[in-house]
Amino acid sequence: MMKQILYILLGIMLLSIVSCYDDEGNYDYHDINEVTFGEINTMYNVLLNIDTLKIDVGDFVEMSQGDLTDTDRFEYLWVIFSPSDSHVKDTISTDRVLSYPVTLAPGTYNLYLKIRDRVTEVQWKKQFTVTVGTPYSRGILLMGEDANGNADAQMISMAGIDTLILKDILKNSGLPTLHGPVSFLHTGKQGEDYRQIWVLTESGSYYLDRETLQGSESNVFDNFLLESYNEPMIPVTIVPQPSDIDGKVESQRAVVCSNGKLFYTSLSILAYGMYSFPLNCLKTDMTKYIPASEYLFYSIQSFKKFIWYSGETNRFYKTESYLYPYSDTLEQKSTDVFPWDQKGTGRTLIYGENTWNEAKVWVCDGNSFALMGDGTNAYIYKFYVNNMETKSMYEITSNVASDILTADFYAFSSTRSVLFYVKNNVLYAYNYDKGNERVETIPLETTDQITMLKFDLTMEPMKDALFIATYNTAEGGTLRKYYVGNNPDKVELKADPTAVWKGLTKVKNMSWRAVL
């Protein structure tokens, strides 16, 4: 009992001592400096040796204490590194306002801004993504004719901070003078040795260096063939095109040459994009080649098989496997709404195109269209390639659209039952929906010569963006983008005021390039 009392008295004495003690320690307390990062662009596309990357911390950082311009208090570090190469890491600036002339090799980099408050020793970090390219790494590739009628390639470069129009690409490429422009295209980003830049013309087709767009007369398609032929193979069609804005493309590829030879390859089977034997023959006679037309039909989302047409035999064929050096005829089903063999119809192929599905869903069964004609009436065949299924046939009688068979250009909408076409420099929209067939004249803001009509399937999938190229001798070519409206009672085009490019070549074709 006495021990417990002593412990209680000792506790009271200790409390008394503590309560009387003055804390004279030297402690330095600071309020928290709160930092807020506002909205700012964190994705930058810049050009090697052309652009200067500029970012001002004052545009998006707010602090509860101090002045951002106080370099005695605040320290700034801009550190850039390559996620794919650990050896590429550098502090490119210690200034509040980054101003960096781009000298990095083409690629994608992570950029970090580090801010340190020397008073509180608190640090903050902000991440950016910087994609370095050449002027040719991202933008719209244009193929056309110059004032002398020669093939002319240009590019609307969107790889850097500003949009640039790059001209005279063929004149400076090391290639001979070419005629009959067909296409200027990038085959996508599937495999380093599988992606190429191609210039396709009627007088010759060549591949170019991806970064410099330089070439030579030896850069021909024959270099990718497993065997030699007694005539040059000049590609006029290379599919599939990239299916999204980043350049995604399937691992299979098909090429039609000017002589009708059809080649097919797969990255998973043949290295370096090499092509095996021509496939436009039948198993019953693999020595007889059936000339293929320039139009190949396939699903944009899934290039596992395709359909091709021959004007010589006037029928459609299918290619379902790159493992066999031949194609097959299509079996006629009782449910088919048109015959794959056209010999008994008197109709021949006029135009072909592949689109997205009008249901606005990402499905493998994109639409394929074949415009057929018998000299008097026109017919639209709509079919799915993946399951070799005919879907619809629409007859266009001469009293509805008498000039559609001899139009200059055609373009099928992905979202509406509408075929656009140009005749005598007038743009028409034909609604082929059964029971609502009609032709409408679509007014444009110019009377210049129309030189191209093409839907974009890559930059803005399913947006139904229609590109129209025009030309006059005084000002050159102009490219404009329109969006197809959804008014069910009328076909309308809405111009995009931000997508008008002037001073171009006489544009005949266009395609999108997204990667080196």
C-alpha cells in the first residue's frame, strides 16, 4: 500500500515539473506551399531540326506562396528520356520557360518538369509526351499532276507544331519523270521491314526512304518477289490501307500490278514483306493467270481474305489463304441477291470501294460496294467479304441518274445509303435506299475543276469526312474537307473551315501517313 502511494506522489511531482517547463527549442515551421497544375497540352509533335519546343510554366502552374519568377527560391528542371532506350536521358533546360530547339532523333519521348521549392524543400513533377518526327512522318500524302502534266507528289505535313505544305517531292526524290499519277501512300506501322512509302504511277512505281523520301530507279516492287519475271511488275494497287489515325494495319497485304498480276503476303509467314507467286489463277490451272482489276474488296477491320474481279472473265473471285498460290471461284448460294459470275447479266465493273459499316459499330464486316453497268442502267452491289455474303442489289435506272455510268469520280458514304459522284464538274448525291431513290445536286463554294472525290477512312473513322480537291490554273489546287449531314430528307455537306489547303498540285488521290 505504501509503495502505491509513493508512485502516485512521484507522478504528481513529474507533472508539476513538465507544466512549469518553457520550451525554448529552435524550431522553424513553414506553411505548406500548395501547387496547382492547370489544364495544358501534354502531347507535343515536333520536327527534328525545324521546331523549337516552348512551354511556359507560368501558363499552367499556380502556387499559394512565392513568385514563379523567383529563381532564388524555385528551381526548374526539364528532363527528357526515351522509354525504349535507357541511354537517352538529358536535362534540356533549367529555365522556367522551356525553349528547346529539337535535335533528338525521331521517336517518342517522355518529358518531365521538376519544380523544387528551396525554402520548403518540397518538389512537384509534371509529365509530357513529345513525339519527334521529320516533316514527312505525319500528314496527308497527295498525288497529282503539275502544270506540265507530270506526276507530282506533295504532303500536308502535320508532324510538327505548324502545318506545312511540302512540295516538289518527286522532283527532289531521285526518281525519273513519271506520268499517270495513281497514288502516294504509306503502308502502315506493321513491322519495321514491312512498312514502306510508295509512289504509284502508270509509268512506274517506286518505294522511297521513309525519313527523307529519297529513292532511285532500282527501288522497285521486283525486289520483294521470290521469283523473277520477264516483264516489270508495276503496282497500281496496294491494300489494305491503315485503319486508324496511328497507322495500324493488318499483317497481310495484297498488290495488283498494271499487267493484272495479283500478289499476296503475310508478315507472319514471309519475312521482310516478300511476296510469293501470283494468286490470280485457279487450282485447276495454275499456269493461266486471270488479269485482276485494280479494285480489291475487303473488310477494313480484318484483312484475312479478299474478293477480286476480272474484266476478262467478268466474274468475282475469292482469296482466303496466303498458303496456297491460287484463288477460287465464289459459290453461288440460294440467298445471294446477285450472281458472282456476271457473264449472263451483261454488266461489268465500273468502280469498287470498301467502307465502314453504316451501323456505326466497330465490326469486322465492313461494307464493300461494286458499281456495275450494262450500258444503260447501273447497279450497286453491296456485300460482306468476311463471310462472302451478298447483302443487297440496287438498280439505278437511266431515268433516275442517266449520267452515273459515265461519271468522273465516285465515293460511297459509310453512314448513309448515298453514292456521291461528279459529272461535268457538278457534284451529285444519289440516295439508293429502296423506295427513296433520288438524285440531289450538291452546291459547293467554288466552280473550280473538281479533280478528286474521296472519303477519309483513317483519320476520323466513321465521321464520314469527304475530301474534295479542286483546281484552277491561276491559284493551283485546293483541298477541302466536308462532313456528311444526317438530315434524312436531304443530303447536306458541312464544310470544315479549319481544313482548307490551297496552292497545291492538281490532286488526284490522297492518303494518311502517321508513322515513320
